[in-house]
Amino acid sequence: MTMRVAVTVNGTEYARDVEPRLLLIHFIRDELGLTGSHWGCDTSNCGSCVVWLDRKPVKACTVLAAMADGRIVRTVEDLERDGRLDPVQQGFVACHGLQCGFCTSGMMMTARWLLDRNPDPDEAEIREAISGQICRCTGYENIVRSVRWAAQNPGNPEHPAETL
Amino acid sequence: MLYMQVPAHVEYERATSVDHALALLSRPDTRVLAGGHSLIPMMKLRLAQPEMLVDINGLAELSSIKLDAGQLRIGALARHADLLDSALAGRHFPIFHDAERVVADPIVRLWGTVGGSLCQADPSEDLSAAFAATHATAVIRGQDGDREVPIREFHLGPYQTVIAQGELLAEVRVPVAGPAKGGSGSAYEKVARRVGDWSVAAAGAVLRLDGKPGGNTVIAQAGIGLTAVGAEHFVAAEAEEYLRGRAPDDESFAAAGRIAAEHCHPVADQRGPEDYKRHLVAELTARALRRAAGRAALAAGRAGRKK
């Protein structure tokens, strides 16, 4: 049995007939083809699947697509606006915030959310914010530096994240 | 597409009101879906296999945190992050902020709910002991109205509560006692193997002290909750009884810790052997009591200065 799920993802409304048991991460990746969000541990431990649901980060392996019906989702694909990278993305480039890249989209979605609430987080606040996400490459040092870089280079004020 | 873990087939309904939710929940094999951060993992593992999920995330009336008639009222749908961010809750019961800081991780705390934690009734879950220490009351709504159950009678065992088919946990009420002469304070202390993990053991304490600020104080009432160590209803009743009327000092707290350790029932598992868990209960109970007493003294000092 399927149900109609309509979700506004990155400003575009999508509707699909899916099973109620479909997880949001699979809806995003397989139904919508937005594969920037990664499917990792499947147990809400690793945070590779973090997207925003109604403007708050969520581990998309642990919510149903049905729960997002009528709501707003934002994924990593939306960080770039008009060909311009979000300062968080620029920070990850500038500070080598990734190696294999598997955790990166989730890390960046959490970082963007953190900076929207706290534009100048210190190292402890950044580490706390990403404490539910796992990176096996960087030892986190460069991720923390990348988020600090973004805080110091807030960039493009005419495209604040709230305009989604 | 081959998926590693997905829930089994299930029906999904979104409740548009509490009454609607209660009507849906009167069907057998139905589960409430709030944050879903315990239920969905259980469904992936087939540890839960409901016929239907009733999504209550739209029921905003169940998510408020407010002070009313001498009670801190916490809606069942309040998120962990809401309780952690609530200055009101933190002012009256710092134990909730201590506990919420160590529940899972910041992203999970944005979605997981207070009511969901209590109803999941996981023996290692932190809020059950915190609410037990505060002598809270669960308000359970059914189609015939509300019933109130002391949180110390709410859990029937691991993953089991008194909530029946057709009922919904609506809110938790925590009595805010009037100003104690010696102040009142609370705290929660947890040991986990790594950040964000379940407790190996944890202890929560609420102290109400009698006596003059700066003079001799005695413990008027102590509430002690224990997490993950097989304490009946998450309570260290013998240690609470021991403390009544005693001085709030290190000696009393250490003795209370020893009593709590003696009377709980931890089991050896991947988080540690039984004797280690008993050691933690003794130490964490004493630490939580010390911290609660320190906060009570501060509160009494503040009340004294206002006069």
C-alpha cells in the first residue's frame, strides 16, 4: 500500500507515491535523485544522512518520508546559491575539511544550522554541535577549522539561509 | 534497491487532534509515532512491528513547558532540546538540564521527545530516573478523560508502561515545592563509555533542605533516581529513607550511595560487569547528592539575600 507524500525540497515541491515505511533518506536519494545526502550507518549514529526538516537538522535514516509530508526539507544541494558556495562549503575547501567526503554533507548541514543560530561559535561549541556525527578521516580537526573559517567569512548576506 | 534496514510494512496516520489520535490508538497493534528515534530503530530490527503508526508530531498542544499551580508541566511532545533550552525548567530543576545534556546527541535531541523517552521505558534511558527523583506525575489521556499516575508507578518493567490501548501520555507534572528553609537543589550524574552513549549507570538526586541558611541544615526530603542498574521503578528508596533528617554532608551522601548500590540490581553486559556498575551507583549517587546540596545552598543564599 502506498501513500502520497508531498515535500518541498530545496524550494521545489515533489510528490511521490511511496510506502509509509520508506525512510526519508531513501526518499531523497532514490525517489528524488538527490544523492548529496549520504546513507551511512542506518542507526542514527553516524550523521552522514543529516538534512534539515522544517529548518532543523535531522538524521534522515531515522524518520519516515511520510513524516515529512507537507513539510520543508533542505539538503546539501541547496547550500550553493546562484553558483556561489555557502561559506561553510568554502570553509571545507579552504581548510581541507574532508578526505573521503562521506560525512561531509551531513557535517555541512549541521554547521550551517549552528552558524545560523550562533554566528561565532568557539571550538567547544562546534565540537558539541557535530558530536552526533562521525568522521573517520579528519580526526575532526579540519572540520572544526572549516566551520571556524565559515564563521570568520560569513560571505553572502543577500542569500541568508532563512530565505529557503 | 537493496536496503540494509527498513521497517516492515506499516500503515501511517497523522493525528489532527488529540481526540483523533485517541480514536486511532483504540485500534490494536497501533503505536504512537513522535520523534521516532527509538521506535523506528526498533521497527528496523523487528523488535517492534506495529500494524499502524499514529503520527502525533502535529499536536502542538502537547509540546509546551510551563509553570502552573505549583507544578512544572512538561508536554509529552516537548523535544529533548526544548527541555534543555527551557530556562524555566532549569531554574526549578537543574537535574533536567544535567540529564538532557547527556541524552544522545544534539541532532537526536531536536527530534526525540520527553514523552517518547518515558514511554519507550528503556532501562538505560535517562529521563525516567530524573523524573522519578523529582516525584513527577504522568498525565495519561484516554477517550474518557485524564488519569494521573505517579511516575514511580508508570513503568511496569523494561519497555513496559501502564499506558493501555487507546491512551496517550499527555504531559508530565513535576511538583515545585515552596521555598525550602535550607533551599532545594537537584542534579544528575552519568557515566557512559563515550559521548552520546547510553548510561553504564547514572544517578539523579533532588534534595530539599530544612534549617537556617549558614546554620545547621537537615535533609527534609531526598529523591534519588537510578538509571540502567535494575532499580525498581528507577528509584533508590532505601537511600532516600536513610537521608531523611540527616545532615547534608559527604558522610551521609557516601552512605546513601553505598545503600543505593546495595539495593539495585545491575546485570553484567557489554557496558560492564555487575560490581563495576554497583561501584558507579555508589559514587554517582554521592556526587549527584553533593551537587544537589551545593545548588540548594546557593538557592537558600539567594532567597536569604532577597529578604
